[in-house]
Amino acid sequence: MTLVQLDKKTQGTTIQRLKTGVPGVDNLLSGGLPKHTITLVSGPPGSGKSIFCYQFTYQGIADGQKCLYMTLDKKIEGLLSQASELGLNFQPAIDAGQAKFLFLNINKKLIYETMVNEILSGNYDRIVLDSITPLSEMPIYLNNPEFSNDLSNVDPEELVSGNFPVRRLHLHYIVNALETSGTTAVVTSELPAGSNHMSRDGISEFLADGVIVLSLDPTMDRRKLAILKMRSTKHTLKPQDMQIDKGGIRLV
């Protein structure tokens, strides 16, 4: 079994961890995700990325934590319905103010302002962003006040010419907000078939503290989960068999 060793700076220290809510995964992570970190969960469509996020949020509710779930790909009603079919009922936590589900419309102006204000104002213990892909692919407008500080040192001609790494600017903006909030976050990204990256943008995996990749093989009717990166955690790189049934994802 191949194991990723701990960094020398973290050896001998106690790392606080949050349970993922996915049976079998916490055993591979010495108890769960390191607190105050950002974990990228990537995979092709249908691999279970949103389900992983449901379970992460549901576990937070069970542990008495305040949770925020932001979605760009699904309307809230459909998301809650899908979760309910898995046996995960979020409505009581929503009614009690313990959980909030927020749909971010990519076509609305100041989407970043809405997102960042919610991240920083809610004192959330857990935050989900499902998915980061639409945000990373948004164009940047030179007069956008949300990026005025970030663009102050950038040559406008570089932006117009397409030479400036626009995706990196988007992703840094999001990661900085999550880090500032002091939360433990999970963000998802589409992963095209045959990609050599761990995310669609090819950048998120370098900014995140952890990377979990979900995959599926239709010909073998098989699903896999692999932990490819996790800060302050000794873990195997070997893909693990997984199933999706009542309750969501579980390792087998």
C-alpha cells in the first residue's frame, strides 16, 4: 500500500478533524478532513460529487455545526429532493437556521459579492461550493468592482490579449474568501474524461489542501474514490471501491 507521509512540520502535532459523513472515508483520513482546510472533490458527471457534499453537510448538522451549501448547477428544490431520496432530509436543519442552501445564479451581476458576503457573514463551520467550474470560467470585466484590487497591478492589454491566467484570478478570489472565513470547505469540479488534471480548470488542485477524485467505469459497473492529496494526513493513494445507495456513498 502506497502512503503519503506527513510533512515534518506537522509530525507530533494534534490535528483537529471533521467527519466527512461518508462511511469508510474517515478511516483513510485518520478521522476526517483537517479542520480549516479546503478539499476539492472532482470527477465526471454522475460520479457522486454532489452526493459527497450532501453527506459532508448532513454530518455537520448531526455534529451540531452550522452549514452553508452553495450550488451553481442545481436549483435548491431539486437538490433537496435528490438528497431526500437518499434518506438525507435537510429541511429540519434549514427551518432551525442550522443549515442554509443558496443558489448562485451565474447570470446575475455581482455573483461574487453575494457569495463572499454569505461566506464571511454566517460564521459557518462547514461550507460547500458545488461546483467551482462555472465560476472559474466566467469572463473578467475590467470595470468589475469585485476584482478592482486584484487587477490594479495587471496590464489591461494582457487581459484583453488572453495571456493573463483569468481562471487563477477567479480561483484565488474564492479560496481567499474561504480561508478568511476559517471554515472547513468542500468544493467540487467537473473532471473531463481522459484529463491529466485533477480538476477541469487544472488549477484548483494546487490551491486546495486536499483532493479527492471520484471515478466510474460503466463497462465494469464500478465506482472508485481516491484520496490524492490531503494536508497533514498520512493516507493511501490506492483507489477504493465505492457504492451509492440509500444514505449516499460508502466504501466497500
